[in-house]
Amino acid sequence: MTGRDDERGTLFPSRLPEFHRVPAPPAAAYAVRWIWIPQWDLAPGEESRQEILPFPAGNLVIESEGSMLVGPPTRRSERVLRGRGWAVGALLRPAAQPALLGSPSELRDRAIPLTAPGAEELRDRVDRAMTAPAADGTARRAAAAALLIEWITDRVPAPARGSDAALANRLAALVEDPSLTRVEQLAERMHVSVRSLQRLADRFLGVPPLALIRRRRLQEAAQRLRDDPEVRIADLATELGYADHAHFTGDFVAVLGRTPSDYRRAAADAEPG
């Protein structure tokens, strides 16, 4: 891991064999939030179970065996790693999603093969970058990230100022503000109606604005429960803008599949030592 913020969305960071996030350069930030790169090399018979609360956005993912477009997720995901491998994924900004995913809402919780022209060449080039024998790990990851960013930005033009695509990127950025806990607050900050905000989110993100707020709050909640085992769940619910403990626990169970207390115990048990 490259820093505490990198653990957001990863429910059990200590289980990760190796994980890196490479920020997109400023010139590509309109299309890509960051490049994420897990790598693993496990002994025969060993496995690493990864549980993720993903950011509610689409991804373009390259692996040694193929490439895929992953639609915006609405729930926790899980994957079991075995053997040796890697992945190079781009977390997409809203402005990039219609161009690459088509209708993000139709691809919600789904993944499809990347079949666009140049996709096979992209996979081959990323594979060569990730396995280059003369380069160290940092250089391999930087080269692979650059290839993926170049491919995306060649196909996704920068949005014009004031365009719907630019507004969708602003929406996704505003959701990160912890003081915004209601859709009405988002609409007021963006100077649009709630209905206009909902249409914008459906077209460019594939999930409703309320789901964006809920995902950010639950990611924060999971990280707080890991970092501060003594925090009272009722106090955490209040800090995150929930009406009460019961509403917070209901959201947590619906998305993560366990109560906050159960998750805190599982996170503590997963820590080494």
C-alpha cells in the first residue's frame, strides 16, 4: 500500500499481498481517477481472499488473461487470489463512462469483455510492461499505468466547461465532502434540481446520487472501525450523518453483509500478530 487513503474501499487491507494506486496525471484527471494495480505471488495451495467495497464507478481492467469493462458496483465484491498474477485497472471518472461503457446503468454490477478496436494490442502492451525483465516493480507499474491512461484519453475527449460531462465530474467530487449527507444538499451546491441531478447521475455514473453518498459514508465507516476499535457505533453513525444507530446498521448490513460490530471484530482478527 502507498498510504492510508489507499485503504479506502479495501475491507481487509492486511490480506492484500501487494497493492498500489497510481494517481492520474493532471492532464488525464478528467477521465481517470487513478490506476490500481494488485500483484500476488502465492505458494501452491495458498489463497488470499479479497473483500472490497468498491467506489461506485466503472473500471477498465487489464489482466494477463484478458481485458474487461466493469460497470458501477452496488455491493461488496469478493475475489480469491491464487498462484501468481497481476491486474491493472483504471477507476473511471464520470465523464469517461458513457464513452467506454455505453450506458453505465445497464452495466451495473456486470462485467463484459473489452472488444473495442485496439483492445488486444493494449492487453499485449500492458502484459509486456508488467513482465519486463529489465525493469523494477515501480518502473513496470508506471509503464503499464501510462499505457492504460493513454488508451483511455485517446478515446475520451476532455469535457467542455459547463458541459454535462464536466458537471458529472463535479458531482462525483462533491460527494467526497463529508458535510453533504442528502441529495438535496448536492443539488443546491450544484445549482440544479434534484431531478436534474438524478438524470445526470444515471447517464454518467449509473447509480443514483443517494447511492454515491451512502457508498462514501460506508467506506469511511469501515475505515474508522478498522483504525479506531474504541469508537462507539452510535457516535460514528451521528458523525456520518445518519439519523440513528439503526439506520446506519441497516445500510452497513445491506451493502457489506455484516453488522458494524461483526465487521470490526473480523477486521481486528485479520490483522497480523
